[in-house]
Amino acid sequence: MSASDSAHGRLDETLSSEAHTFTVASAQFRLDPQHVFAQYPADGASGDFGTVLPHIALSAPTLPWERDPGGAGNEQIPWLALLVVRPEEDLRADPSTGAWISARPVTDLTSGSHSQDQVALPALSTSDADEGGSCQTADVRRGAVSALLASREELPYLAHVRRVRDDAEPKEHPDHAVPWQVGHYSVLLSNRIPHVRGSYTALLVSLAGHGGNDYLGGSNVTSALVAVRFVVLASWSFTTTETGGTFGDVAAGVARNSRATPMLRYVPAKQAGSSEDAQAVGTRLANGYVPLTHRLHGGEETVCWYRGPLTPVAADSPLPAGSAAGPASWLSADSALIYLTQYGVFDISYSAAFCLGSALALANPQLSAALARFRAQGIRTAQQASAGIQASPEDRVRTLLKELKPEKITSMLKELQNNGAAKAEATPPVPDAATTDEQVKQALTRLADKHRPLVRAAGLDVLSLLEQVPFHYLVPEPAMLEPEQLRYFHVDAHWLDALVAGAAGSGVGTPGELALVRRLLTPQASPKGGILLRSKLLARWPDATTQVIPGSAKALREFRLGPDVLLALYDGLPSGLVVQEPPHRMHFGLDGTLDDDEGGRIDLRNSDGTPVSTPFTNVKDCLRSATDHGSGQVLDFSKLVAALGSALAADVSPATVALQLMNLPLKVTFGKKTS
């Protein structure tokens, strides 16, 4: 390039001209990390990637085509490829460092030699080393190159450009932690499905200088060499920990297993019979009860009925026959027992709840202390009120303001102002028994109103207590909720009341203290229904989101009772549940595993994105032949493209391949049938 200029002024001089030569070239030995916009699976991720084709997205849309790999043919193929390797099997460690990926001077790759120490080198010229410095390289075993590297004919289908429009990303389900910006991105796919458990490393390698070698259709024979050296522009690692179906496959299994018995109840394998007693037992089981062994105070063992707070039918209101007046009047767990006189057995449901509530409160130091403070202050307040002594000046002013009319207060204030001082207060009359009792009630009511928010914050909250209830209290029979099942339930408000009453009564020693703590037991907003889900959906996709079918109920709280168990509570009985796959980054892959009956499935789409009615199955027929490297995991894209063309009855381009393999977050709806 040459440039010249002149300046006109007082000197009227012409500036000297000067020529410079420069070259416009894309990155070859190093890639700016800022160009890497997204990669899937993420670096360090662990999970089920048995249907995934790993990919990398670059913010430079033309980068994969800015260089030529070289070799025969005039077709435009990308000079970048994404290799997914298992280092111990597919890479040759650096003899000097033992590292799988090592730094080398760029000049080591431009010596003009085709190989070094039985390792094939890229055919790069001296001018290619102008950047200087070092680069990252990996020596891939020669057998792994044949097994894993796409052929010259396949490479164009493994790279495409993604265009992002203003309306391309749904706002509620972005596919990247940092939303895609409007513009263009280049995307490179791997041809290896990491189906086998283990650790994998994804390598973005340069093919520049490799086009003349036999593994890319060139004439330079490398089959006798040990390895091939590639420049590595980016790399990351991930682990496949479990393979057992896609999100949709697992969700379909949950739907199948939950269809026969949607409500939470125990259904024995063998029915009891047709007698009156057998029918009574069947009714109990249908209502959510299970028979348990009950040890009496004398040591004898008998049979009892138990039902937790989660029931298949709405709980009786008022309390069932044989029960005491209610949780507020229960002095102990025994007073909450329900005796079924017809059969001579106990229903221990509310007794167990009362006892559990007491144990949970004693295990909570903050709640125990808050209740103890309330009881101590309540006793002092009752003593002071019964003696006619107000607890504090503030209480006295508050009482006077309640008793006096506004005009009387104004008159008294004027009188005080005119006299300049308050008149001596007359000695109050000695209250009678009725007046004293009313004063005590009012004082204790005010005290309870003051302490109620404090003790609830400390743990006397129905949802907080319910979250601590052991699983076997909620689901007393394992067969009520087996793996890969969804169950709906009502919530027994009496059971929750007994739980709270037991917690409030922990540490109570006298009937007077019990009467005092009852003042804390005002109605709380309790759930009316909910859902229990036990499935690998939760363990394998821990970030999956759940919500009820819109309009059916309002969510109150969700608890994870274990890695694979979800308890969701609502203000009513939901009509269904929607489970959404995590809003992860967009990824590519199959829609069914290679091991299923369909042999790997791809749900086809038309060019406008609408689904094709018939999916493409038996993807396993498009795998490369088994080798020591990537056995049964590497897709032959030449076969895949031909098969997709036949299935779609259309020409297949790289964009078509990307459209068919693209996977977005899946949403599954479970509907409840009437039981």
C-alpha cells in the first residue's frame, strides 16, 4: 500500500510519500477467547450427554472459512474442526511433559518436514509463522484420526452460520446465560456422540496444512505414523455420568407409570375380598390410610391405621368420629388418638402429628427459646393483670384510649392545659372477679398478638414445620410413590393443625401454660393440595422447572425431599403439572438414545420449523464402523445426509442438518385424570 499527502500553508510544502506492505489474514495459531461465545456441554459439566453432539459457537461468523486446509479439490471446506476425544485412548502424551495438550513454538510446525518422531506435521510454509510465539498442540493417535476426523466430504455439514434476529430468542427461555445478540455466529459440530460413560475433551483444531494428507483425501501417506499433530485453538472437558434416555423419554415413562393411580394412595396387589370388614378395609386404603403396628403403653402390640398429611381425598370436616374436640384442646399425643370402637383399633394419624411437632420444636433452639419467653412473660402478665396492675405505661395509655371517646379525650386535654397540671388520680376501685378475668384475657390476647409473629418466624410456621416432616410420615408405604411416578394429593388441615399444636405445646408443664400457648394457635394459610414427583427427571436435570397448568392452582412452596423427589404445595388441587427442561444453551443431538427400540431418533422439521409427522429412526445405521477409537459413537455424516435427504425428499444443506439436529428445551405436561 502506498500513501501520499500534501499540506498547503505558509511553507507550501508537499509531504513525502511512503509505501507499506501488509497482509490480511485470520487467526491460525491462537484464537482470542472472546471469540468463543458458547460451547455445549459446558466446561467441567457432568451429566447425561448420551444423545448430544458437542458444539462450539464463535462470534466471528466467517472464521471457519477464512483459510484453506489445502490439498486436492476446489470445494470450499472449513479449516476448523471440533474433535471430541477420550485423552487416554485417543491422544499421545507429550514425551517431555506428559501433558495431553502442550505449548510449542510456532516455528516447530513450519520446518518443512512432513513428520517428526513418527508424528505427522501440518504442511505450513515459513510465511505462516509470521505471528511468532507459541501455540497449543495435541498429538492425536493415527487410528483415532481415522475414526474421529470427518472426511473432506463431511466437513461442510459440520459447520454453519446462525443468524439471530430480534425475535429469535423467547424471552422466558433464553438458551444462554448471556442472551444471544442480534447478528451472525459460526457454529461447529462434532460428529461424536459421547454415549459411553467417562471423561471427554473437546478440541477445536486447525486443519490448515493437513489437506494434503491421506486422512483428508490427500496423497501424503501417514498411515504408518503413530500420531498426527494438530494446532488446538480452544479446548474444554466434560463427563458423561449416566445414559438412560432423553428428557422426553424419561417424562413419557413417568406419564405411563402414573396413569392408573394418579392420587396418592396404597393399592395392594391383592384385594381384600367382598365381606363387610373387607370393604371397610378397602375404603380405608382408598382414603389414604395404611395399616401399621402400634405399641401400646403397656407394651402390647396391635394394629392401627395411619394417614399422613397428604391424602387422596379431602379430609373430614369436622374431625372424624372418635376424636377429641380438636388440636387446640389436645393436651398430649394421647389426647389426639382416635378410637375406632367398631373394630377396637386406633387411628394414630393426628397423635403422630402432635408428637412429631413437639419433637421438631424441641430440636429447634430458636423456636424453643421463643416459646419459653412467651410462656414466662405470659405468666407475669396474667399475675399483674389479675392484681389490677397494668403491665406498662404504654398498656395503660392504650387501654384508656380504647375506653374513651375522642371528644372526651379533647375535653381532658383542655382541662389539663387550663389547670396547668394533672389532677391527682383517684384511687381505683378494687376490681371484682369478672372484671379481673376480663383484664387478664385482654392482656394475654395483646401479648399473644405481639409474640405470634416472633414465634412463627422462629419456626412455628405450618410450611416451615411441614418442610421438616420425615418422608415416611408423608408417604408411609413405599408402594404409594415408586420411582418414575407422579402423584396428586389433598392436604389434611387437621393433621397440620396437630403438627403446629404439638410444636406450640413442647415444654409445657401445666394446664395453665397449655391454655396460654393456645392463644398462639390462630389459623394459618395452609396448602390445600399438591403434587409429589419421584423421577430421574429431577436427579439428572436438577435445574428443570415445574409449574401447574395455568389457572388450576397457585404455588405456595416447593421442597426437594431428595435428589429425585419433589413436593409441591398449592392453594388448591392442581389439574396438572408442567415440567420444563432447564433453559440451557441451545444444543444439537438426537431425540432418542441409540440404545432404545428406535435405534436413535431425530424428530424432523420442515424448513419453517414446523414438525414433520414421521420421525427419522435407526440413526445407529449412520454410525461409522466400530474401531478401537470412538466405537459406536461417531456419526458418518455422508450416510446421515443421504438418509435425511430421503426422509425429507429434499436437498440437504449444512443449514438443513443443523435444523434437524437442533434441540431446544422440552416442555412436558402431565394431566390429572379423575380418580
